[in-house]
Amino acid sequence: MKAVMKSLVLAGEAPDAFQMHAGYEGKPYFDAGYLDPISDLWKEEGWEAAIPKVVQDMVKFNGEYYAVPVNIHRVNVVWYNKAVLDANGIDPATLTNWDAFFAACDKLVAAGIAHPISLGDVGKWTDTHVLEQIIAGEGIGFYEDWVNGKVTSATDPKLVHALETFKKYLGYVNPDHAALTWDEATAMVIRGDAAFNVMGDWANGEFYVAGKEYGKDYGTFPTPGTAGMYGLCIDCFQHPKGVKHPENSLKWLRVVGSKDGQDAFNPIKGSIPARTDADVTKYGPYQKAAIADFKAATYMYPSVAHGSGAPEAFTAKLDDIMSAFVDTRDVSAAAKALTDAITAASADYTIVWKLH
Amino acid sequence: MRFIKDKINTLLVFLPSLILVGYFVYASIGWNAIVSLSDWKGLRPSYNIVGLSQYAYLSHDPVFWTSLENNLLLISLFVPGSLFLGLFLAILLDAKVRAENTFRTIYLLPFALSFVITAALWAWMYNPSIGVINTLFEKIGLGFLKSGWTTDSSIAMYSVILALIWQFSGYTMLVFLAGIRSIPESQIMAARVDGASSLNLYKRIVIPQLKFSALAAFVVLMVFALKAFDFIFILTGGGPGYSTYVLPLMMYRETFSMTHFAYGAAIATLLFVIVMMVVVPYLYMSSRRGKE
């Protein structure tokens, strides 16, 4: 769909508004001059008071606002099957670092669950998704360097440590992952074939459709090392330049950014609103917990796997590099390929993220 | 006078299609070649000519060499594989079995199906834990033949080639069947009267006369092997890692995912040159044969 959108925009036939992820995904359009700034709209609607700073930064280019965030999805979430953990005496609240997490996995393997972590990487992006949570677990400072294109040494100890952690993680993963889509991996946790799955909170919809109850059949905790951190994947709408109905486009943006608009859309979508003044009663149990976490988050970071945190030229390459890593488990080759890709795309790193 | 009028009429009849093909095909190819000499990155077109630097960059890109290798592997296995399987099926069908039409339809059906659909089906069949192929092997006692198929990077490309041979053998069968049927019946009867066995009949009479059909099918298969995109994109997306990456896939990724338009144009131009190296000799040979 993104390829179609680029062709439409290039041809001057852009729709009055289209969804995109905040951050770098909008950059090709901004660079080519296809977006109109909407800072005036932001002032009129008073959105700055209702939307947190990191989210504001994600919809700005060169200090001006260009998009309105409609929702927040969290990416650093581990989904677990409660029955499986209870049966093996594992308390998810203790899994705050990778050592504890892997110890729990060892326990599950000993108890007969051969592959306690499920992964489905058809499409390759799920591999990058796991990597970025591991990188975030190395500390917000390192993540900030990573998304600012500063991690250029293949022997960077934090990068190597992150890849080694990922390698260990892969030792607990189902061998047919390359044939499963992300939701099929989530289904493994729903069925109890696996205990854990790392996925953004759009996975909640899968549990909901399967009739599972949050807190009773399944639960979540932040990926090890990222307690208090909220990894962001944000959908937003923008105001393309020269659209056929500019007034309608602005009206749509007003609805999208309003409290009522967000509270109407998000309960169904499964995400939480970008505004901090949401009406919490409208949301399901997982979302209530997520809204509380969002308000209390110490740090927020833009997701790379979903096009926000790093230039698209880098992310597309990263997906391939991660898919190759999952296949070969070669840490030094992956570190070299990754840092080479960052260096090759260095001219594209124009956004300077300030995350802490 | 009449002769010139005829010529003008002929030209006028051809003119509309000449203009359309000229603009949408040849001018576009030329335009693409010019883009490949520029530095266009991102959504704003830029026609700064920077010479052959995109091609130089291409020659240092390991992904390009992997993709080229995979394309060559595809050509070296897929083309002969489809030709031989097609020939075999055509010979079988030529034996005038009772349900010939049914069998012909069955063999031809895969080629008539959308590549996207068959690729999705093959992805499900190749699933190592619950796919039809591994499960069948298990059930009939051939468990040792089970493997990761497209999830195993060492054999993923071969699995892709196998699926493509299945898809195309119906087409080559049809081409060969037509070729076999066009051999004069008198030759076959004369050979039989002279006491030729079936094997000799096929070896000495039928197969040598299929050279032209084989060449026609060969060119079609070669060109497909160089531009195969949708099937591979759906089946593996180029994965695992880079093991099933092919040039058209790389071109798509670079151009649309990474907006490196000039780089993608360079890959496209290179592909065009390779395809021309296959097609032009064929056209020359067939026009010469036409003159004979």
C-alpha cells in the first residue's frame, strides 16, 4: 500500500488524507514538499497540552507540525499464556531482565514445552521488532544513539550484547518460524503451545477474538529491561499539499485529534489515544492498563521496525539483515551489516531524537 | 503509384500501435536508462546526471551479486527442468490415451492460475510442521524426505524452483504437444513400417523436429526466469535472509521501499540488457529461418 501511496503522491493524485506512521515514514513526503504544515491547527485545537512531548516530536519536521497522531500502539510488550506460567510456578512480575526471562524459559523447556517463545517472521519485520526491544533494554541512551544513527562501530559492546541476547532468545523459538505470520505466532500463545510472544499491542485483538480474558487467560509485561519505557508505534494523518478538498482535509484532522474522535476510534482499534485526557471507561481491560502505563512512562521511544524511528532506507535493509541473522545466528556478520547500513544511510538521519 | 499508396496505407494502419508501444515501452525504457544515470533518491525527481556511479555502486553491493547468482541458478535449473518435464508430459499425452483432453486440462491448469494464488498455496504446502508435503511424507513412511523447504536457507531457492517448474510445465507441455502434432503423420507411419521401436521413433524422428518448439519455449522461460517477481515475493519475500533474493525483487525493494529510484533504475536497465542478450539472437535466428 505504501508503494501505491508514493505513486499517487508523485502523480499529484494524493487522497485528501492517508494514514502513515509518525516519524520517518512521513519524511519522503515532507522532503519532496508534498505536505503542508499544520502548526496553526495545532495551536487552535490546543493539542500540545493533551499530547506528550515525544509524540509531538514524532509528528514534527523542522520544528513545524505536519501530522495529527490518532493512536498509540505499544511495541515493547511480552504476551504470555497465564495457565502455562501458573502451572510452572513462574511469576511474570519477576521477569524484568533477560537473565530472569531465560531462566523461566529453561524451566519451561524442562517441563516439556520445547519452544517456550513463539515467533512468526513471514514478512521479516517481526525479527526487527524483537531486536529493537532488546536494544531498548540496553538503556534509553543506547536506543537514542541507535535511532540517531550514531551506532557505527561493529564492535560496539552494547550492540554485540543485544545481538547475543537475541541469539539466546532464538534458542527458545519454534523452528518453523519462517513459515508463520505474526498472528499465527500469537495463536501459539493463545493455544498454550508457547508461553511467550513479543509483539505490539495490536496482538490484543487476536486474544479478544479468541474469547480470552485479560488477566485471566493471558497477560502482558514490558519486554525485559524496558520497565517504565513505552515503545511507540503511532498512526497519524496529515494534510497533503494541493489536495482537492483542503477544507474537508482540515475538518478530518480536527476530528482525528479531538477527544471524542480518539475515544470513538481507539476502543475498537485496540490502541490507546494519543491524548492523555482520554475517557478511560470506554476502553477494555488491556487498554486501561496500557493507558495507565502511558501516563506513568519514564521514557518513550519511537519504533524503528514500524517506520518511525529510523529512515526507511535503513529499516528495509535492517529487515533483511535480521532475517539473515535469525537464519545464520552470526553475531559479528549481523553487527557489521547493521552498522554498514547505518553508515550508508547516514545522510538520511535528519531527525535528531531527544529521548531522555 | 499503387505500390506507394499501399505502403502509406500499411504505415497508417500500424501508426497507432507504433505510437503507443513506442511511448509506453521504448521511450519508458530509454527514460529509465536516463534515470539510472542520475542521482534520484526520494520522492522528488532529480535528473542530475552522475554518470555510471549507480552501476559502480551496484558492482560493490553483495545483495546484487547474491540476487544475480539466484537468477542464474533459477535459469540453469528452472528452464531445463520445465522443458524436460513438459516434453515428457507431451510424449505421454501424444500416446492418444482415452481421457486426453482431461489430462491436458489438468496439466495446463497450474499455468492458468494466478501466480499469487499458487505461491500462497505453495507457502502453505511447504510449511514444515503442518504443511501437506511434510505431513504426506510422514504418513507414507518417507519421513526422512521431510525438510524445512522455503524456511531452510540452504534449500529455499531450490524449493522455489520446484514450485515454478510445476507451474510452467503445463505451458511447455502444450508447446511440445503442438510441435509433435505438427509432425507429418506420414513420417511416423513410414518409420513404423520400417520397424522403428518407440524409443528410436522419438529419438530419431520426433525430438529433432521439436527444436523450434523447444527454442520458442526456451526464450519464454528464460525471460520469465529473469523477471520472476510476484511468485517469489509471495512465497518467500526474498527470505530467509537473502537466500531467495532475485534481481526484480531487489529492484522493487530499492525503488519502492527505500525510494532509491536511480539505483532501482540501474538494476532495471541491467536486467533489460540481459534479457536482450537472450531475445535478440532468437529473433535473428527465427527471422533467418523464416527467410529459408
